[in-house]
Amino acid sequence: MITKRHFLFNMGLMIPWLSLIFIGKRNIKRYSFAGFFIIVFEIINHLYGHKRNWWKFYDKQKSFLRDELPFSVGPYMPLSMWILKYSFGNFKKFVLLNALADAIFAFPIIDVLKKLKIVRLNQLNHLQFFIYLHYKAYLLYGVQYLYEKAKGFS
């Protein structure tokens, strides 16, 4: 059974999608392929992490759909698209923005989620979790680079 706290948190994870109304139609078209790709890749990563017990959700019954999936679908695509919008073409800026976002999540936010009894790290420490989050940034940039090269965006 999902707790009210967990349910409200999952609903809150969908808020970043509302920010896409401000990114512009051209940018949605330009960055949505890489954003969608990263969601699919993150779901695969979450399935693997779920199986390996890298984290533990506090609700009694394990459920990928209730626990990990909202993290995959919620902030990943919108955040990826915003970071691409403000940094694509400047790889150092892209890496820095991603490292900052991943570090904020891997260190203070994961501790807040533990205090709220939503999720805690189980088989990973904070640094390992940061690496788990951050390595996907390079894949995101590469997918966007190849997409732009194929589509001829300038």
C-alpha cells in the first residue's frame, strides 16, 4: 500500500513537465528525441537497480511502477531538455550543469528523501549513486549530437 506521503511525492515528480511550456516549440522538437531516449535508458537502469536492491523504498510492498517509474518519467526528460537547451554546443557547460544537478540529487536530496521516508540508498553510497546518475549525461549529449547531425539542426 502506498503512503499518502509517497503518493504526493510521486505527483510532485510530474511538476517539471509543466516547465516545458516555457521551453518553446522549436526546442521541444529539437531535444525531445534525446529526452525520450534518456527516459527509456533510465527505465532500464532503474529495473537493473531495482533488481540489485541499490535503493530501498519505505513502502512495504516493492513495486517498480509505484517506486522507480515516477523517478524515470518525472524529472528526467524535462530536466534533460532544459540542460540541453542552455548548454548544447558547449560540452564543458553541459557536463558542469549535469554534474551540479546530479550532485544535488545524489547528496542532499537523497538524504531529504530518506528523512521523509520515501527512499534511501541501500547497496550504493552517495558517490556511487552520483556516478550512477551522472554517467548518463555523456550518453544524452552523444545522442543529441548524433540526432542533430542526422537532422541538420544548426
